[in-house]
Amino acid sequence: MGESPSARTERELADLRRKIDDDVDALIERAKSDVDPRNLVRRQPVATLGTLGSVAALAGITIAKKVRDARGKQPDTEIERIAERLGGRIDRLKGRARKRFREQLRTEIADVQSEQRGPKEALWGAGLAAITAAATTFAHRFAGRLASDDPEDGKPGY
């Protein structure tokens, strides 16, 4: 006689559980291998360099913007000189009123200067948009290559 249906079902379930465990272990091992930076650089050096270049460009642009903004802020003595030249008596203001006046004057001056820099800012915006589009394309390709299956011969699956 053969085995009972429930024993056969239990045996088949145990076999399926073992296969699933083996597949999960293989998947975890592959994920660890794919995330390892050394393997990424070895398999896809251009994508890695593109990603690092994008990150470096973004950091450089951020630093340049912070430096430019810091240079553009006018010191309090300059604000007081402008107010004096316009006939104001900033020295009569006390505490918070003086601080609010300085900040308001800084804001007004920045608005006037930003209107003068319109085309230059537009060019910067267009340049940054182009850089962002290129970085997005590289990142998309990198992710596509990272997620693709490797053929049996060991070469990347492009």
C-alpha cells in the first residue's frame, strides 16, 4: 500500500517549505552581493562614477550657493549707512524696532537685486535642470542594471 493522503501532503508541504527556504536564502545572498559597493564598482564602473559625479556636483552647487548667499548679505553698518543716506534716523529706533527695520531693508534690497539678476538666475536654473536630468538618467540606468539578472557567463546583463 502507499502512504496516506495526509502523510503525502505533509511530505509535499515539507519539501515545498525547504525549497522556499532555499530560495529565500539565495535571494538574501544575492541582495547582499548586489549591495556590496565593491561588486557594484566592479560590475558597473560607469554608473558608479556617474552617481558619484552627480553627488559631487550637487554638493559643489550647494556650497557655492551658501557662499554666494553669505557674501550677498549686507552687514548692519551697511544697512545703517544706506538708511542715513536716504535721510532716515535709525539711531532713534530701539531694540526690536531697529532689528525689524534692518531685516525689512535687507529684504527690500535683496528683492531689487534679484530683479536685476533675472536672466543670470534663469541660466543657472536651466543649467541645474540639465544637470539634474542627466543625473536622473544615469541613476535610472544604474538602477535598471542593478535590478537586471546576470547571465550565466558572468557578464552584466545589459
